[in-house]
Amino acid sequence: MRLRVEDINLVLKALRRVTDFRIAIDGGAHLGVWTRFYSEFFDAVHAFEPSDETFDQLVLNLSGFPNVSCHHRALFDADGHGEVVGKKSWSRRVVLANGDGFNLRSLDSFGFAACGLLKLDLEGAELPALRGADALVRRFRPVVVVEVKGRTAGKYGWKPADLDRWFLAKTYRLLTSEHPNMVYVPT
């Protein structure tokens, strides 16, 4: 998997706004392409990926990067266990499950000591994950790179305008966007 020039330019604009390079969080790290990129700038990068198959490859891909920690978790607004529901790929979503399934965690539950950059590409669960990172966002005011697709957001009952309202309430503004990625910065 390769980085597109327009995506690199978007992230470089985001990095120019970062003021704390101690910790970056990569939510929905997939195979670690962005995680590797962030590891060149940050003291530590925390990569989150819930898929069993993808997580194993993520760990392998990042084995030579000592400042990267991989977490086999899905980011959400609550801690617990999740399962995927829906028959067709475009309608699948994560829901809380009782006891079984993969691990769900809110970012606030990790108690990070810093965060300069937060990247979320969670197939529609971006707003629930941000709700679970409320204290982190309020305390550290990270630059946020978030993937926004109306179709995947709809699986979780939100629209892109809801994301704008969430950031506005936190006194953030949109810095730049390159569909489907948006960069929000503190005002």
C-alpha cells in the first residue's frame, strides 16, 4: 500500500500545526503505512487495529520501529466487547456485545500523558471514537486527521455535519480537506 501525494501533502499541513511531538495516535492503523510515517516525527506512536488478520500484519510491518506500540483494539465511545453486524460490506458496523467479540476501548480509558496528533480512519466509527476521546481532546488539543464518508458515518447514525458541530463545540476549526480526509485544528 502506497501513500498518495495529496494525502502526504494533507498530513504535512497537519504536522505544521502540531506543537507536541511526544505522542501520535493512529486509530484504524490498518497495515501501518501512516503509522510508519508518523514514527519519523513523534517520540511514540500508538497504532490501533481491531481486525485479527490485519493486526498480525500490522505488528509484522512495524516490528522494526521501536517507538511504535500496536493495540489490538477498536476505538469507540465505550469500553467493552464489540461485534460486527450487517450482511453486506457497506452496511456492516460495530456494536457493543455482551462478553464475546473483539475489544472496544475509549481513548480516554488509556490515560495517555500527551497527544499531538490524532488520526482516525474507523469506517464510520470516527464520531463515536471522538466522543470516547473527549477528555484527551480537551486536555491536549491535538491536531486531528479524520476520514469522513457519509455512507460509513450513516451506519452509526451520524452525518458529516455532526462532526463539524462536535469540533466547533471543542473550539476547533477545519484547516484543510482532501476527500475523504479532513484536518481539524484548535482555534
